Amino acid sequence: MPACGTNQLDRDIPFYSSDGAEGQNTMGNQDRTALIAVFAAILMGLGVAVAGSQGGASVFGIPLFASMVGLAFLIQWLAFIPAYLLQTERFFDLTGGITYISVTLIALLLSPNVDGRSILLTAMVVIWAARLATFLFRRIQQEGKDARFDELKPSFLRFLNTWTLQGLWVTFTLAAALVAITATRRQELGLFALIGLLIWVFGFAIESVADAQKARFRADPENKGRFINTGLWARSRHPNYFGEIVLWVGVAVITLPILQGWQWVTLISPVFVALLITRISGVPMLEKSADERWGGQEDYEAYKERTPVLIPRP
């Protein structure tokens, strides 16, 4: 899922064999970098936890929002243990989806003031997470592995870093919805809810259809070694990412009427998704990979020339 996109940041780190001083030194540097990244992710998660807890409900004297942020990280670390021992990444994306669903449902169940907005947002997150996690899990089962993890799994710290970053991804993307679910301030559903729901449905539909079209394309043996340029992929080179960004904008719009004080920080949710996808681990890396495979081919260059990178043309 896009939540797992954070681990792609490690693909560009040069890898050397552990044989020889140069290799040992480089791996040591990478482990130190991973350790720093783990602590940085935890600190950023704490920052969001504090901001989102303002004006929110508490359970046993502990802010519910902050507890759910902690749970998001805890689930990743618990899943990391068997993943590292078995040296497998097969359940990484599935764990991300389970985290979204678990955190959202538990927050709803523990919230002392459940209303229509909370139920609506919970349903939206659960539907999105269940579909995407199932889709990604089936894909890795078919392919056997995710090559992005080949150089990360042997290193305890680097592999741990990917799971920790997934916890941060969940925290950032879920922040706005989680604030609305755990807030003490309530307001009846109105125009913002309707607009946000319509935006979410539009984004969810585009992401789902784009994923299904690409899955069918890749399942056809005649398309082996070819790039997809049909369906929504004829209108955008990354329509699934466009849908992902749009649906989280819809979630944020629904939360607007009840935000107050530092809770406005949680609007980082759609901004974070958009920046990560368009500037760091999504579009840039896939574009680079595609250029390496098909760059220079006349049909591919023509496709790039006429097809927008992200926003589908009418």
C-alpha cells in the first residue's frame, strides 16, 4: 500500500558487500542512519500525538489520540519481530492495513462521544484499508517477494526502520480522521461532510479501478515486458496515486468543522500523502524505473509526451 511506500527511500542507498573494510564501513553508516531515522520517526509521531490530543477524549487519564498513535507504532514493532526472524516481508503491507483498521476501530469503540462523523470516517478508513491491503497482499503472494526488501532484511536496524516508518505513515495519514473520532467537540454532519464524502468516493473509485486495470494487464502473458497505457492509465501515468491523494483530501474536508487549536496540525495528512507520493517515494521512483526499462522506445516516449504524470486529462 502507499503506506509502505516509505521503505522505498532505502532503495537509493548504495549497497556494498560486507566483504572488506569498505563494505563493513558502509553498512555501519547505513545502520547508524537507520537508527537515527527510527528515533526521528518516533519524535515526529510524538509531536503529532501531542497536537492531536488537544481537545480530545481521554481513557484512564491518557489522551485517546496519543494512545492510538502509540498503538500504530506498537503493531509495527510486534510484527517486525517474526518478520526479522523469518526474514520475510510478505506481511508488511498487510500489517499496514491491519494497523489502519485496528487503530480506527479501537478509537471509535473507546471514544465516549460517538457521532455520525466518527462513524462515517471510520467506515471510510476501514473500507479503503481493507481493499488496498488485500490487493497488495495478493500481489506479493503471486510474485513471491518484494525485491525492495532484499538489502534491508539482513540488517536489524534497517529492517526495523522500514516498519517504524510505516507506523509514522499511518500516524500522519490517519491523523485528521483520528482527531475527529477522538475529539470532545461534536457537530452534526453538514455540507462539509457531504462534500468530503463525494471527494472520497471519487478518489476511492479512481484508485480501485486503476489498480484493477493494472492487475488485469499484468496477469495477461501477452503483456509481459510491456507498459500499461490503456483505461485510466491512458489518461494519467499514475492514476492510482491521484486517487490516493484525492480520497485523503476528502477525509480532511469532513474533519474541518470540529478542528480547534493545535488539532489543525493534523491537516498534514493529505499534504504528507501528496508530498510523499509526488516528491519522494511514489511517482519519482516509478518514473525512474520506467525510464530505465522503456526509455528511448518510440511508443513509450510518445506515451509520456501525451499523458500527464498524475492528474488525469479529461
